[in-house]
Amino acid sequence: MKVLILGGTGSIGTAVTAELVQHGHSVIGLSRSATSDHKLRQMGATPHRGDLRVPDQWNHLVAEVDGLIQLATTFGTDMAQVDADAMQAVLAQAAHRKAPLRLLYTGGCWLYGATGDNLASETRPLRPIPPFAWMTQNGQELAAAPQVSAAIVHPAMVYHQQGGVFSRFIQQAQTGAPIEVWGSITTRWPLVHREDLAVAYRLLLENSDLTGTYNVAAEPGTTVADIVAEIAQRHRHQAGYLVRNLKHVIAKHGDWAEGPTLDQQMSSDKIRDLCGWAPRHIQFQDAVF
């Protein structure tokens, strides 16, 4: 398949790009710099210079590709509007296609809100934290659009060789500072390694008849206590941990900081059953990071 990736040089996007290229797909990656051009070419993808905020620079490619994967966000105050404008531009171009465009849109586990002892499946109502509520509306509009065959992907908390969601803990452990825990040490995070997540994107791309939402979690819910303990052991960290409450982290970091405080568990039975997704990293303790 010929695929356009928005966000192909990001933390998740690099893994998805590499996975698709390794399995014979032709990948075009949106790029804003010579550095990103080089990164994409090294992975075997073709860079296309453009900005997510300016769809006219790239949306004509919708007519040329079989699929599109949206992994990009600005993480600024404009991220909701930028995403909405980009997806509307995609839909406008897709309306002229003879066959529906395969489209994978990225949501996330934080859209479920806190689940506590309940395991969130795709049938669970979404209760997103405010900074990312726009993802639910944009995803619903894409799912209802006849000019695309859309699947909405809800990744768990993503870690990888360079840390990912563990990065802040690792940096603090390396400097010898107390590891800062947001919310509670008993909070549970659903986890997935980005290489396994990339496989999930590929499988969903290739199974274009599968629409709707798909959770992607290799571990349904791992306590922050277990994560902190593993990182402390690896780095011979002796400074312990410090718990920061929700009010503190939001005041210091912004509304998005509520996400890591959510006590969550998430099921991935649907993608396992329908796509045969079988993650290799089923225990984060066995992974390199």
C-alpha cells in the first residue's frame, strides 16, 4: 500500500514508518525540516515538505495514496483546531476518490478517563480529560464519513528504548533526585511498547474493512509503584519517590498533566481477536529502555 503518515518522525511515528517500510509498504512522511527529511529517508520513506497547519501543502496526496495515518499534533493551544482543519481537508479531498481512503486516527487511553478496577473495552463510554476532548469529536466525525474507511486507535501509555512515558522517571533516577509521582503510587497505567503499537497500526491499515475503535495495550494496568521500583533498581537509585497531588501538577504543568494521574485499565481483546495482534513485549520489565 501507498501510505501518507502525518507525524511520521515523532516518537510513535518513527516506529510506525519503519514497520510499514519493513513490510513492503510505500510510505510518504510529512516533513517540516531537512533533519526530518533525512530521518525519513534513512527509514526508507519519502519525505514531503509541508506543515500540518497548512493542509494545502499536502492534502492533494490524499488522491494518490491508499491510506493515511494521523499521528501528528502540535501540542500547543491550537492543537484542537489544527487537527480539525487537517482532517476536514483530508475528507474534502477523499470525497473525490473512487474508493474510500483507509484512515487511521489516533486517540489515546486518556480519552476513557479513570477506569479504576474496571477494564475499559471499546464499548466503554469515553470520558476524556478536557485538553484532549476534541479527539473524541474529530474521531466520531471521521468514523461517520462515507469517503473514508476509518479506524480509531487508542494506544495505551507508550514506552520504548529511549524511555517514552518512562522518560521523566528515568531522568530523575539518573540525576539522583527523588522520582516524582503524579497522583498516587498505586495508580495503574495500561502499557504498550511502541514497536508493538507499530505492528497494530500496520495490521489495522492492511485490514481496511475493520472500522470503529481499537484499544492497543500489551499490559492492561501496571502500577506506577512497579514502574518506579524497576527504574530505581536499574539505575541504583536510592532517593525514593515524592508524590505530587493533582492540583500541584496541573498548576505547574497544565491541564494535560491530569493524564498520568488517571487510574486506568484497558483491554485489547478486540484487536487481538480481529487482527491477530500478539505483542512481543508483554512485561515492561523485560524490555530495554
